[in-house]
Amino acid sequence: MRLRTIRIPGTAADIVLAAAVGVAVVTAELVFAAHNGEPLTAFSFMCLAAGSASLAALNRYPMLTAFGIAVATPLYYMFGPVDAWIAWLMLVAGVIRLAAVGHRTSAITATVVLLAVFAAGEFVQFELWRALSVLAWSLVVLSVGEIARSRRAYLNEVEQRAAEAERTREEEARRRATEERLHIARELHDVIAHNISLINVQAGAAAHRRDPEQAYAALNAIKQASKETLRELRSTLGVLRQVDEGAAPITPAPSLSQLGDLVAQTTQAGLPTEYTVEGAEVPLPVPVDTAAYRIVQESLTNAVRHADADSATVSVRYGSDITVQVDDDGRALPVTAVQEGNGLRGMRERAAAVGGEITAGLRPEGGFRVRAILPLDGGAGTTSQ
């Protein structure tokens, strides 16, 4: 459990300090006078009261406090009969607190004025040992004030760094949560959209076919697509349920090795699709492999759902990087309509996540093309098997 420091407002702390110092010096005056048999004078009490009271204005009027303690302290010792040593408490408390709260100039001013008043008294009756003692004591008090100021500045800096670190951790947590939500949204979109689109197409075809064999084939395709949807949903939800970040995935991540099944499903759904590979296949980092597969999957989903295409082609080229391209000969869609879709946005995010780039647009000969170029080292070295 984190402990919180209770802070007293500056003005209230000054009033408490003034009251404590006032009670201490007045009590000491009474005790020392009784012990030494010295008479009590109104002037001594006035000096003690004025010096202590000036501490109450320390934060609001630091110069008033500086002159108050710097004048009252030497006048008390110069004209008072008791000379209680505890009267120095007014100067000690005032200078140290002035320096600690940032009024460094006022702390120095108090010390200089104090020495000036004492020096004026020494001109009347000089005593070397007393003068050196006052000088040394004043410098010690000022030095302690500087130490208090430096320590307070250090603590403030530590608190600011801690607050900044806490804010940075919170921002990092929010950023990671946002990225995770976007990742989950992309996964669910890619898992559901493709297979549901196939189911929708097959259901529509089955409804208009009078041949029982064709209807059964469509229903079988629906069964296979729904089975695949459930499998991928279970896999995604299983990953979300994993508490241990180091736990292995429940099922392998989608990869280009599964493109044959994807192309077959798309063809069975009514969009004949061809699949070609160029170059020597090499093991790919898992994020790159998954991104390439999902981009092809989403491109085929859009072709089935929106393009009214008669055919599609999928090509994969291995080289210094990996290029996946999906072409269809369907009805051209307005570019703005394509740009606003979640599918294309998700494809761009997937490509950018592994350091790649993607282009999507109308083909001169008609239809639509999606082309993604992904670097082979975009997955931090984790390769798919």
C-alpha cells in the first residue's frame, strides 16, 4: 500500500512555526530570568514577540520575515538583560525555512542585516570573541539553510520524476490496451468476415438452385465454412483467455501455407480463384506470415462480397521481400467507398505493423487489385514452421 505524505499549506505551516517559536522563546525568557535572577523587561518581550510573529508571514512576505528576525534578534541581545541563548531560534527557524521554501534572497538578506546590526553594536563596545562567534553562527545557520534548500529541491525533483514515470506508465498501459483492442478487432473481423461471406454466398446459391445435388454441395460448403469459423473463433478466444503471457498458442497462427485451403474455399463459394507462387519459398517470421495470409483473406472476402467478380488470382512472390497480390475482374467500386471500409484499414494496419506497405485500387483493365510488400525481417526473428 502506498503511503501518502500529509502536506500542510504554506501559510498554515508558517503560523504553526511562529506560534511554536514564540512559545519556546518566551518560555525560555521566563525560565532564564528566574534562574539567573535577571529582571524581565517589556522591550525583550517585544523583540521576541516581533521576531516570532514575523515568521507567520514567511511565505507571503518573505522580506518582512527576513528583516523581522534580522533586527529583533540582535536588538534582544544588545538591550535585553537576560540573553537567553534560545532566542537564536528565531533566526535559525526563519533562515532555514526561507531557504527551504525557495526564498533564497530573503535568507541571505536576513543574514546580512543581522550581521550589520551586530556590527553597529560592536562599534559601541567591541569584543573580538563575541564578534567572531556571531559571524560564525550566522554563516552556519545560512549554510544549513542552503542544505535544506538543496534537499527540498532534490525531493521535489524526485517527486516530479516519480509523477512523470507514473504518468508515462499509465499512458503506456492505455496505448497497449488500445493496440490490443485494435488487434482483437482485426482478428475477429478477419476470422468472421471471410467465412460468413462464403456462407452468405452459398446460402443464396442454395436458395436458387433446384438441383438437389447442387443444393447439397452448397450446404456442405456452408458446413465447412461454419466449421472453420468456429475453429478460428475458438483459437482467438483461447488466446484471449491465456493469463500467462508466455503460454504457447492453442493453435498455429494462420500462414501462407494455408493459402491452398483458402483459395479452395473461395472457389467453392462461387468465385473461381487461381493461386501461383514465384521464387523459392523461405520460412517467414510469424507476424509477416500471418499478415500476408490475412491480407489475402480479406482481399478475397471483399471480392466475394462486393466486387461481383467472375474470377480472382492470388500470387505470392518470394525475393528480398515477400509480395502478395490479389486481382479480381469484378465491378469497379468507388475508391472512397473502399478507403472507408474496416477491411482495407485493417490490411494497412497489418502491413504497417511489420514494416511493409500496401496499395489498393482499380486496375486499368477492370476489377480491383490489392498488393502488399512485406519485409522478410518484419517479425523480430520468430519464424513459422
